[in-house]
Amino acid sequence: MTSHGDAAHRVRTLRDQINQHNYLYYVLDAPEIPDSDYDRLLRELQTLERQFPELVTRDSPTQRVGATPLAEFGQVRHEVPMLSLDNAFDEQEVRDFERRAHERLGTPAQLEYAAEPKLDGLAISLVYEHGMLARGATRGDGTVGEDVTQNIRTIPSVPLRLIGKGFPALLEARGEIFMSRKSFEKLNARAARKNEKIFANPRNAAAGSLRQLDARITASRSLEFFAYAWGQVRGGKLPGRHSEVLARFRDWGLRTNPENRVVHGVDGCLQFYRQMAAKRERLPYQIDGVVYKVDRLDLQQQLGFVARAPRWAIAHKFPAEEAMTVLRAVEFQVGRTGALTPVARLEPVFVGGATVSNATLHNMDEVERKDVRMGDTVIVRRAGDVIPEVVSVVLTRRPKSTRRVRLPRICPVCGSQVLRLEGEAVARCSGGLYCAAQRKELIRHFASRRALNIEGLGEKLVEQLVDAGLVHTPADIFRLTVPQLADLERMGEKSAKNLVQTIEHARHTTLARFLYALGIREVGETTAQVLARHFGTLEALMKADATALVQVPDVGPVVAAAVAAYFHEPHNHQVIDALRKAGVQWPEHVSAPLTGSPPLSGKIFVLTGTLASMTRDDAKAGIQALGGKVSGSVSKKTDYLVVGAEPGSKLAEARKLGIGLMDEVAFKRLLKL
Ligand code: IVH
């Protein structure tokens, strides 16, 4: 049995250890023990306190959550008023702020600023008496706030007791209570499951969670705290700079924002602003701007206050990311892949730093989920470089007559049928190359490296060729002439000649590459290889219906349907005929037997050095088309090493392991090229 004396000693040791680990975890963000060890310490303390209730103190780490809910919050008077900040919305307003500060101080010397992210939560005051958390209060109107001590005590990053030495006998630390994006999303997901209230943003969630009469609810909400200011200070002195005070806060166990910096002059401020704007989306919590504070406290004192804000600090706000406007109409845009995207035409509105008159509605599922109708008032969001989107409808403003959004049956660009597959959110135009919206993308894909590999025929050039009316279908590529190409922007005689030559070579391809190049929906490189190997000839494949296609190993019903649908379209036959007429050809040899295993089945190949007559990708495709596998490195499992010019270390490795070597001639014979 533990004696009272031993227990008292152990309890003190445990509390010190737990407080130290809290500090390492929350303030320094550098935990030294795993969570399980921490939990063990806490449980031991709980057990001892249950055994010896007289040892329980208010500041024990076990005493964060009190048991009795309050009837109401008490009121608290802030001895030092809790001020707010003036805002600057652009660079000029920040420069004006600095100019005014210089004028008042009469010093032309560059000022130093403490620059901090502006957290989007709620301001809080924490009074520590002799290092013990005595009171937590909301800002309220700045003079009178609410006593939320019970709730504040449940926030793990708020120390119940300060650590270290030299803190004033009375210290009122101030800062922000906030909720991380992750916790916010979790909370809302949980609320949605239980059909409870969904919070509009992390700020509201933090405020709603803190203002709970039952602290157990607050305890379940994952709130966090950063200190950035102070109020009353008695029985001790703070250092002479804001940044130094925050450093002391940290030593005493008060969490401060690791993004805080000291910067020089207005240019330093603006640089900080840009850095934080760029980093904003990656921060785990929401910020709505940055704050600049004159770092020297003596200068702060000289500058003083106006009304409810200090003259020594300013909030430089990011442009608001959300705004309200009216949705006039919904139109459908056909993307490069044929996907139909509903686009909201809006009453122009200034949001996220730009005027927005179009916003995406993503797809019909989203339109239905959000119940967006033409004539509605909507919330539009534009964050960073992200495409503006319609976030939600303001139902309270819905007029009597709104029109529902309907998916068009035919493509607005080419008039082909629009298909929306069962269970898919995206609707697509079935026009393929026939649809001008998809033409560029399909031609670009046709020429891409793993398709017909026409080097030099990239996105920009395809764009030019299609716009100039020189290319409508892939077959047109093979009719391009040097003078035609040389006439184009950024194209000289020489590159035109090179391109025509590359195109010439590209005529000779493989069936797998050709199938992949056609851009059949659901047919990627591997599927193209599987199909080529299985059917051997294009004619055989074209004759196969969906039932025959699903018989092919690795081909499921979705792929089978897409392939069958493609070859069902007469205009796709025209595309293929035109390509063959233009001279596109492939060896019709790979007709592996429809039954039994392909010739290289189970064989593992490794390639080294450069092959003179084909690219690495071609060599790989050739091996795969015959059922072989290609590996990146030589091992005991390797069957053959294909050796090209200037082979690498793989050759020595293969020799060591006694693996079969094959030169290019032998390799081509194997592939029957
Ligand atoms: S300093 C006298 N620093 O912004 C200066 N405030 O608009 C008092 N806020 O009520 C505030 N991050 O809730 C300061 N790093 C920061 C801040 C910050 C967020 C909030 C705070 C304040 C409001 C003023």
C-alpha cells in the first residue's frame, strides 16, 4: 500500500512530467514520448488521485473537465480593455499606416515590426495568478466579456499552470482560440451524421464550442490556442519588445505561433504578407490576413490608441474569399475530355481580389446536392488561384420564380448525344473527334509520346493547327507540308522539316499504340496492349461486341462497353479509314493465339543501353504485347537482358548472375519486327 507521503511525492513528480510533456507537445511541437506513454502517466496520476482525493488540486492535469454545467456565464470586466485592430486592404493602406507612425514618432528610421498571421478565431483573455490559470474570458464588447474559465481549462494547449521562472505574479495573456480545419471538418462530418447543426466555418465552430455551458462539450471539440498579446501585468516586468515578450511567453509554456517573424519596414511587412498568402492554404488553420505590430514597446506607448484600436498595429487583410451574388443562368461547357461542366453565369461580384462573373458548379450531382436554381442568390468562393465555385444557395433569399438546372440531352458544341453513365457524376459528349471541344485534346493525345510519339507536336502547336483549320482529324497530321508548318508562329523552316520527318516515321507503329492513340474512353496503355495481344488485328477487334470483349482477361464490363460503343460509331470508322489511307500501319503479326498463353508469358526482361531502331517505350510495349514483363533492375528472376549501345551496370550484373543476353538484332527477331 502506498503511503500518503509517497503518494504526494509521486503525484507531484507525475504532474511535473505531464506538464513538461504538454509543453514539449503543444508549445515546442517536439514531443519526446509516444502518446501511449503520456496516457500511462496520466492514468497513474488519476489512479493516485482517486486513492488520495485530498491530493487533488485545481491545476492538476486531470482536472481539465469539470463535471457540473453552468446555468449561465458570469460577466468579467477587462481592467485593460481588449482592443480591436484597424484594417488595411491593400498595399497603399499599409504604407499610409507606416507613414502616420513615422510622422507621430518623428523618426525617419526604419521601424521593426512583429509580423504575425491573423488567426480567424476568437480573442480570449487568460489571467494567471502566481502562475496558475485563474480566469479565462471572452472579449465581449472589449470592456465586459464572459467568464469561460471552465471551458478554457479543457483546451489542452492552454497551460493550467505556467512553467519556468520569472513570470509576473499577475499575468493576463491574450490570444486566439481557434479550431483547425481538420477538426472543423471532423466536427461537421459528425454533426451531419447525427443530423445536428453544421457550422459555416472554423471560426463559428470555435465560437460555438467555447460558449457551451457544459464544459464537457467544449472538451470534445479540439480547440487550440495561440498567445499574441497581453493585458494586465503586475508583480514582474516584461521585456521591451513585443517579439521578446512572446519569446518569454513560450518559455512559460504559453503557445505562440511559429510563423511569427520580426520584419524591417513596410517592405518587410509586405513580403511577409505575400509569404503567408502563398502558404495560407497549407496552414492547418484558417487565417484571414496578417498583423503588423511595432515591435518596440516604448514606441508603441508613444503611438498610443485611437478609439478602439492601437496606432501601433494594423491588420492587413486578405481579400474576402466568399461573396454573395445572384445566379443568372447555368450554361454547360464541354471540356477537352468531353465532360460537360455546369457553369454559373453570375451578376459580377468582387471576391478573392478579382471580379467574378462565372463560377463552376462542378457537375450535376453537385447542382442537385446544393439545389442550385437559376435566379437564386448564391455564395461564391474564390480562393487563391482556384477556379471560382458556387458554394451554396442562400435559401432565405430564394425568389418565387426560379428555374431548375437541367442537363442538356445533346452536346452544346457538336450536337452529339450526351451520356451520363449510371453512378457517375460526370456527363459526357459522345462526339469524340467530331466535337470541336474535344478535338484538340484528342489530337494532342494522338501525337503524345506513348501514343504515336510525334515529338514536337505538343499542346501549343496542336492548338495552332486546329485553330488555323489545318488539322481537323488525326489523319490531317499526315498531310501537313513543310511550307504550311513553316508559316506558323514560332516555327522555322528547319523545325518544320524536322516535324514532317518525325510524322513520316510515326506512320510505322504498333497496333497497341494505335489503339491507345485513338483515345477510346477507358482504354489506357495497358488495356490497349491487352486488346492488341488478344485480337491480333484491328479487324478482329472491331468485330467484337461487348460480350466478346468481356471474355478478354483484364477487360471488365465498363471497358468492354466503351470499346464497343467506340467502334459502333460510324464517324470513328471514318477516322480509322482515313488514318490507314494516310499510311499509318503496324505489323499484323502479333496474332497470339486466342487460346493458350502468349509466347513470352512469364518471361522477365530488363533493358540496358540505347537501341538504335526503337525507343525504350516501343521495346517495352513489344515485350508486353507478347505477354512478357519488363523490370527495371537485374535480379535472379530476370530471364533476358536486352543490350543496346553503351550499356550500363546492368550488363555486368547480368553476367555475374549468368543471365541470358540478347542484342538488338536478336531482340527484333524475337519480336518479329
Ligand atoms: S492583436 C491591440 N494579433 O483580430 C491588439 N489580434 O481585428 C489586439 N487576431 O480581436 C489584437 N490574430 O481576435 C492580434 N496575431 C494577432 C491576431 C489578432 C487574430 C484577432 C483578434 C482581434 C482581432 C482584431
